[in-house]
Amino acid sequence: MAAVTLLEARALTRHFGGLRAVDGVDFDLAQGEIHALIGPNGAGKTTFVSLLCGRVPVQSGSIRFAGQDITRLPAHARVRAGIAYTFQITAIYARLSVLDNIALAVQSRGASHLAAESMAALDRVGLASRADMLAGELSYGHQRLLEVAMGLALRPRLLILDEPTQGLANSEIDAFKDLVRGVVPDMTVLLIEHNMDVVMDLAQRITVLNFGQVLATGTPDEIRANPAVQSAYLGG
Amino acid sequence: MTGNAFKVWALHLGVLAALLAAQFVLPAYHNGNLARIMVLAVYAMGFNIAFGYTGLLSLGHALFFGAGLYGMGMLVALAGWGAGAALTAGIAAGGAMALAVGLLALRTAGVSFMIVTLMFAQAGYLTILYYTPYTRGEEGIVIDRAARVLLGFDLSDDGVRYFAAFALFAAALLVKLALVRSPFGRVMVAMRENEERSRMLGYDPFRIKLAALVLSGIYAGAAGAAYGLLFGYVGASFASIQYSILPLLYVLLGGAGTVLGPFLGAALMFYLIDLASGITTAHLLVVGVALLVLVLFAPKGILGALRDRGLKWLP
């Protein structure tokens, strides 16, 4: 693959006391790909993406995004630079309307027609008819969808999805997969996911983390065939 | 959406029209009270920008009120400034003080923020007393009638004073209404509701909160400067802890995070104290009982409760 590299992390490290949550990870994201990050519970996946998006400060190592060193950039500035993060635990504004939720994302990137663009962003995920509801009154599946819609509305170059299908029904998962397929190659997607069907179906490349280190990187077929991955994770 | 916008403007312009008309109907005693209430409501509106909308519970707003009051008063008394220039300086002093305090205090949050702002306000209060040769300390400064003339209007005249208080209140109310309905107003509320989420939408929490606090300080400074000019007295008691707590009570009573709540709260509290002190010397007991009833039955304040019970459009 002669793809352009959007993000590269080198020797990225973060320890919490004695726990080596992320321990010298080298990682590359090609522009326009869907890249899945998998690994057993506690492998450091969420810590790793938190380092990428700036929620957790980097201990050592470096991150370059679109040719720029962002290792020390604060989280809000990374969002402005084009890295959007959707929370593992749904973190919408429950007491604000659905429209206000999405408008906060749309106005953050500087929209000229705030109301129209907000409605368009809701329409994209099928929530336009619920615009005036309080976000906290949405069903769980719709809340997850709103969370993803807020990430999309930022029009990021990189969209990080932290376990987006958790708690969704099968029909909702299918709709979600279509949504993610539709955003590449305009955006690049980094996906943390436990549902292997979703991973194998969506991802072009997969990185496996174990004990804070990269165990393997490759296409879904390569990962499936990798004996180290099988013993560590797939229970092979 | 447009129907709601109509209701919002109709309500707020209606309140302003009623206040304007009240001047011609009410007896002189209530005229004076209402003028005072309107100025205090501007102070409470400023407090509400920080507390009700942005979620910053400051216990030191008397410092900003006092900055406006003394900024205006000392320039008039010591430097012989005219009312207009001194009023402007007082407003700027409120904003500048909020900026200075915010740069330091906003490194903390929650209870720490309450304590740090309280400490700053106490330091400000003690500073006023320490420099008694200039500030006249507890005795305070009486602003001469001659100095209380703004654009040719004598502010010591009851009718003029009412109109001046009304003009300030109307301007503050309309600016605040526009503010909370603007994109920036939405971001302030987002900070209150979920700071981490807002950060991950690309908003810098420190800058947003600092901007809200400075706006809040400008309101408090304007109220302080106007209070001194309209009622002719600048005293250290206005910078004491009591004046940090008062706007909190007004806002809680009327409804935190509502545009009209601070005025409603200020008016009710003012008359509650007024009536209670006519009946008993233990009038603060009546205030305490009223607050208990409020916390038990309408913890979001009067307008907050109304908003939950059907008036969803209330800004």
C-alpha cells in the first residue's frame, strides 16, 4: 500500500504507576482507511487512543498528525486540527435538546448556516425528526448514534470510535456499519471494537494490542492466521 | 421555533414595558425600591452568567461589584471625574478584576473555586479597609449631588433615578437574552453540562470560562458603579461577603440559568425582607424559611420549576 500516512506514533508510552498501559507503541494510520484496534480487556486500547486525542498526556514518544507534531498539543486543539473522539460511555448533553447537541459540534468547526447544517447532520443518521427532544430521552441506540453524529459533524480527518456498537441491537449494528463505510475515504476511521464480526467486516487493517504493546498489525486475514494473536486473544 | 422566538421576545419586552409603566403608577416608596431592585438584578444577572449558565459557583462576586463601586466612587471623590467617565471606568474595573481573578481561580474547579474566589473577595474587602485614608473605610464615601449628573440628568432626582436604573436594567436584560440565545451562550451551557465532552468538541474550557467570568464581572461592575451613582453612597459593606451571597440567593430563588430569574428573585427577596422586618426583628429567619421551602419544593427556582412544567421555551 502506497497510501499517505495520516498519523504516526513512535515509541508511545504511558505508565500508570507500575502498570504499563501503553508501552513503546509504534503505530501508523493510512489516510482513508478503516483501522481496527483490538485486544483483550486491559490491553491499553482506550489509553492508547486517549494519548492520540490528548485526553491523557503523553509520557514519552511522539505523535505526528498530517505532518505536524502534536505530541504536546492540548486535546481541544487536536480536535480543531482534525481528530474527533467519540466516547466509550455515551457522553452526550442529556439535558440539552438533540439539536443543541449537534449544533455544538457543527459550530465548533465554524459553520456558516448553523441551523441548516445541524439538521443535515442529524438527517444523516436518521435523527432529524427527534431534533427537539431532550437528548437524555432518546433510546440508548439513538444516543450512541447521536454521539457518532457529533463526531461526524466536526468533519474530522480522523474519527476515533471507542466501542461504538456496544449495547446496540443487530439491526442497529448493520446501519452503523453502513454509516462508517460511507465516511471513508473522506475521513480516516480508527475503531476500538470487541464485536469481531464488525471488525472483520469493516476494517481494512487491524492492530492487536496486548499488555500495552503491539502484538501484530495486518489485514483481517493475516490477523486471523497469526498464531500469536490466536493464542493471546482469539482463544485459538 | 419562530413561535417560540415570538413568545420569548413578547415576554421580555412585556416585562420591560410593565417596569417602564410602573414608574407612573407606583407610590414613591416603591419607585425607590424598584430602582434599587433593578440595579441589584443587573448584579444578579451577571452572577447568573457565571453560575446559572456556565456552572461557575463563585462566592466572591462582591469583589467585582465592589470594583465597580469603588472604581467609580474614588475617581469621582478623589480625581474629580464626571459621572459618565467614572461609570465607564467602574464597568471596566469590574471586568478587569474578573479577568485577574479568573486567570488564577479558574485553575481550580468546584469547591476549590468557591473557596479561592471567597478568599480573593475577602482580600479585596480587607484592602478597602486597610487603605481607609483613600477609601474612607467603613464610613464610606458620599457622592456629592453635584457629581451625580449624567448627560445633563440629575440622578439624585427620584424620577430620573428610576429611568436610569431602568435603562441599565433593560440594556443588561436584552444583552443577556441575546447572549444566551447565541452560539457562545450554547457553549457556556455546554461547559456547565459536561466540560470533558465540550473539550472533545474542540472548545478550550479555560478560555470559555474566563470569557464568561469577565462578562459576569462587567455586569457586576456596571451594577456596582450604577448603585453608587444612583444612591450616592460607596461603602465597604458592599464589598463584604454578604454581597457575594445575595446574588446567589436571588438567582436560586428566581431560577438559575433563566434570563428573568435574577430579577424575579431580587424583587421577591427584597420585598420579603422588607415585609418581614416590618413584622419582626428576626426577619432573616423568614428569609431562611423561604429558602428551605424553595430547596424542598422548587430546587431549580421559580422560573426553573415553570420551565420544567411546560414552559420549555423559557430562556
